[in-house]
Amino acid sequence: MDTTSGLGQESGMRRFRMVVLGAASMVVAFGLVTWVALEGREVVVLHTRAADGRAHATRTWVADGDGATWIEAANPERPFLHDLTNRPQLELERGGAMLRCRAAIVPNPAGHRRIRDLLAARYGWADCWIGLVADTRRSVAVRLECGDA
């Protein structure tokens, strides 16, 4: 009776399980680092309204500069950016407070450079990490002038 072929199959299955476990661990680690990058520092909630009146709530990063609050639309197709184009008034939920704001979309390329610089300075390694998984080459800067709600 040949028992060596059974040992070879066991060894192959063990190797296969280790590869699958290693790959699964890498996926979990990638997801965890991405989550910490996205949520590890300040995240605000924008409350906007679509042209038809539907309310939208969008979580996003925020930076302060030039006496204003700045946010980024990762691309021109972002729904909240369309909302602000039609109706620049919004509410910003930040630090437990609700602020009424007026948005001004800052033209590119200067707007893109400004928001990228502000977010890189504020979020550091997290901004670099997210840059690996999200294409922000077409991002749009939005400058907010805010007061109390």
C-alpha cells in the first residue's frame, strides 16, 4: 500500500490553505489600513439638496486655509458637487456643531492644487494612502464660508 501519495496531497492542501489564509489576511489588513486612513482623523458631514429637493448627506475630509473651510469633490461627477452647483447653500456638521455655509467652487487647476496641498498637509500619510486607491487627478476644490446654524 502506497502512503506517500496521501502525504503529498496533505502537504499540497496545507500549502493551499496557507496561501488562502495569507491572501485573506492581506485583504483584511488593506481594508483596515484604508478604514483607519479614511476615518482616523476629522471627517465632516455635508448636508446638501438636489435640484429636485432630495436631501443628501456626504461624509468627507475637511481642511482650513485662507480664512475658510475647504472640502474636495474627488471628481466632477460627485452628487454633492452637482447639488452645490445648483444650490450653494449647505449645512456642515463639524465637531458636534451644525454650521450654515455657502459654497464656492474654485476653478482648476488652481483649485485642485490648493485642496490637494491642504489635505496633504492635514491628513499626511492617510492622504498618501488614499491617493493609491482613489484617483483624485480631476478633483474639484470647494471653499466654504460658514457661520452658526
